[in-house]
Amino acid sequence: MRSVFSFIIKPIGERYDNKTIVDGKELILNTKIESFKSVNNLAEVIEVPLAYSTDIKKGDLIIIHHNVFRRFYDIKGIQKDSRSYFRDNLYFCDIDQIYLYKSDSHAKWKTFGDRCFIKPLKNTSHLSLDKEQSLIGILKYGNEALNKLKISEGDLVGYTPLGEFEFVVDGQLLYCMKSNDIVIKYEYKGNEVEYNPCWTQSGVGAN
């Protein structure tokens, strides 16, 4: 059972990552199925496509686009599965819907394609109410294209607006973008502080 062009995957845990434990009791944080922040983005690869080969193998863990598992309401208000749903908790996932992958839970995440991930920085200015600095961060997960430009993981970089997508990976807020969204490499000043809001610790997976 293999798809021609799509990966076949299943969610790790439930489709929605919207629960936490408080004082030994389960608390549901968000009941809105349309909220992307509540959708589980962590999946296991069940089968790889027939049409092409990649470094992703059967059994690998991947972080995917939130629309794969997300449910929605149709015009009659009836809850529906996404178009990616296959059967028996299995889903089709296109190659451009995969952002990170690794062989097991103890391995390091690797970016897929031309994606990269940035850690935001805390805004330490007393003249602004913004909690994080705009369009600047630390490269958490790079790729081969950035390595060729001598931009490595851990470097302080600037990026263009409107190209980033919010993810929570291993309890940390990260911004996913493409390599060409990185436009400058900065020198560290020594006062940089990584920003990670408390709500990122509320879920159980990567979303």
C-alpha cells in the first residue's frame, strides 16, 4: 500500500495537541478545531511515495503542515476531515508539507528541502511593548544551501517579513521559512536572550 506521489503517515498521539495536566487533572486548552495552534504536527511515516526517493524513510518522525490533520466545518456546520485523510487514522502528506524529519525520538531534527528554522529573541527594550524582536533570531535548524553561504546553526540572522510560519518544536517556539528568506548575518553583541513564551510548554508534541 503505497501512494504514487504522497507519503502515507499517521499522527503521533491524537490529531489535536490541546491538553495539559494541572494538579493531576487533564485540562483542555482549546476546543476550536480551526485553530492551527492546537493541531498536532508530529507524525510517523508509514509509507514513502513510489514516484521519487528522498532521505525520509519508513518509520521516520516528521513535522508537517497543520492542515494535514486539521478538521473543519463545511457550509452546513458539519465537522469534516481534511482532504488528506485516507483511512484508519492514516493520511496522505505531500512532499511540500514536510518541514523536519528524524529517524527516532532521540535523533536530531533535520530540515527538509529548502526550509530552515529560527529561534526568536526576547525584546529587552524598555521603549517597546513587543515581547520579541522583529525579523531577527538564531538559526536553530539550517540546511545545505545556507551552509554554502557560510550561515550555520547558531548564527544570528535577519529575515524578511511575512515568510515565516510559527511552530512549536520540542517545547520551543520556532519560525519556519525558506532559505532565501534569510537576508543578513549579524555579529553577536552579547546581550541576546532567546524568547520562548510559556504557552509553548502546554502541549505534548510539536505543533
